[in-house]
Amino acid sequence: MPTASLPIELDRVRDNARQALGPVLPISETTYAEGDFLFGAQRAEASNDLPPYYLIYFVLVDLLGFQNLGKFEKISWSVPVDYKGRAFLIEHRKFGVGVFVHDTERDETDAKEIVRHLKRAIKAAEPYLEWLADEALKNSTLNVLNNSQYLFDRFSFFSTEHRKKAAEAEHRKDERDVKQGNGWKSISFPSQRLRAEASWLALATIEAFFSWTEHLFIHIAILRGTIKTGIEIAQLAKADWSEKFKSAFDLTDPKTKVFYDELVDLRRALRNFIAHGAFGKDGEAFQFHSGAGAVPLMLPHRSSRRKVVMAERMTFDDMAALRTIDSFISDHLWTGPRAPARLYIEQSHLPVILTHVSDGSYAHAMQSVDNMSALLDRLNREWERAANMDW
């Protein structure tokens, strides 16, 4: 069923979900409950097999109209249900969603059956759930998760390991391992292997940098208000790295343009090397036959356009690439109008909240570091209360 047609066919989706729930019904005057049930109910073991709490809420409360008793201390929502004439609770508490029963030994079988029916109802309600997600995207009632610190830590790890390995290779550059036997002798140089490993770690570092910034630039763009809707974010997430960069930076700034050109060249060379199996896109791995012997297909007059040259063998100028990246991070990334964004992205770990784009909260916060600090203080308090369910 196309999600666009859901509002017209909502009754059919609701009927299917209602049928899938079987004997799980809203409570009524005839539903039996022990006197202390609301405050004494215990979590059934079957709760471990429940679907995510939000799917249960959407189906029971939003789609089927079951009663929600509301918020209580450490409880986000509470839905009483009737199963075979007796009362059970489905609640989202601080430590997770669960089916809550009066007697865990006596009621465990019934709890398992309730879980099974809930899963069937959620399956039947999939068109409605898809429509809800589509509407949230269109209306920009979204949070965008902030994984920047995790991705930056990955980049930093590879960068540190590369520097260690490169330093060890330099320290041992004059070292030789000599082995000999009856009529034979071999000499090896440990620094050669260490340099190769340092090069591998450099490639991993560069890849991690682009992975981190693919994520980071979208968050900066949202905070700066250059993208404002869920649809724009979804489109930008699929776009090239260069488009993400442009969404976060102003290319009319000369320093920004220099970094952009250098990083785009690096990005292109890395993608050619990695994504195309070290063949490149211009015949870098080819040699042609000649009277001079085997000659690289990428002759110097063609390869000179590139900062990374693949000619005599597949090489990558690790140190030049890493110097460019380090300079970009330390000298430019968090300067000027992006400075307040650093507080939000690196220190708070909060998602960016699109409704704060439309209501102007981020625009005000991005005017200064002090404004951003004030916003983060408020948001962190709200987030902590919600996480602890301290209503």
C-alpha cells in the first residue's frame, strides 16, 4: 500500500491491527484488576521480547486509541489492557518497556501471549508507521543524532598510531637484520616494513577524517541554518563530500577556498586509490610497452596536475595529506561563525533538533559562544530530566 494513500485507507490498516491484537483489548468496567495492581505490578520476563517502545505506543495509543494513563515518576507512559478479562499494564519505564503483571509466576504465559499479539499488530500497522515517519520527515519534527565525537575519536586513534609507527621507522632507519648460513647471507631492513605499516595507518587516518567530516558538516550546516528541513538533510546525506563542505562553509572566503581545493584533491585521489582497487580512473596502474621498456601510462605531463601521483608505483603522499588535514582542523574548522557550533557538537553530544532551527533557537545561539552555552545548559537539563523520567 503506498504510504501517500494511507490517510484514505487508515480504517483498513486500523482494522488489520485491531484484528492482529486478538484478545488484547482496552480495559472496560468488566476488566478484573487486583486492588493494588497499578502500584504493585511487576515486570514479566516476556518483556525482554517486546518491540521498541515507540512502535508499541504508536500502534496502541495513536492508531488504536487505547487509554494512556500518562506520566508518573520514572514512567513515560502507561497503557492498561484487558487480556481474557484481566488487567495487565504495558509501560515504558526508565529501565525499558515491559508488560507488567500482578503475579509473575501465574501470569507469565499470558504475558508471552500479549507480546506475541503486539508483534502481530505492529506488523499489520507497518503502512501507518511508514506514513508517520514520512510525515515527520516532511514536517521536520526530527532529531539528527550526533555521532561526531565517536567518529573524531576514530580519526584521532589512527592519526596517533600513524605517528608512532612513522617515528619508529625513522628511529630504526639504520638498523639491519643479517641472517646467514652455509654459503648464503640475507639482509633485511625493519624500517621498510614499518614505513609500509605507517602508510597503511595514514590511509586509515585520511579515510577516518572524511568519514568524520561527512557527518560533522551536516551538523554545522543545521546549526548555521543553511539547511532547515528533514528533506534537505536527507538529500545532503546522499550528496558528495564537497556538497557537504559547501553547506557548512562560505567558499567566498579565500582561506576556506584554499582548504576546499586541497581537500577535494585529496578526497578525489583517495577515492581513486581505495574505491577503484588501486587502479585509479586514469590508467595509473597501467604500463605500456615501448623501446624504453615498460612505461607508466600516466606520464609526468598528465600526473603533474595531481598532488598525489601514481606513476612508478602506487604511492600516496601520506605526510603532505596529513599536514593539510591537521592544518584544516587546528587553524580553520572551528574559527569564525562556526566557533559556537563546536560547543554543541563536541561537548554536549546532543542531537541537533530541527524544531530549534525553525523557532530561531539555533540562530540566536550561533551568534556567540555565550549564547550557545546558555542554550546547552537548558537543553542538557531538559534531556537529563527526560532520560531519568523525572516529570
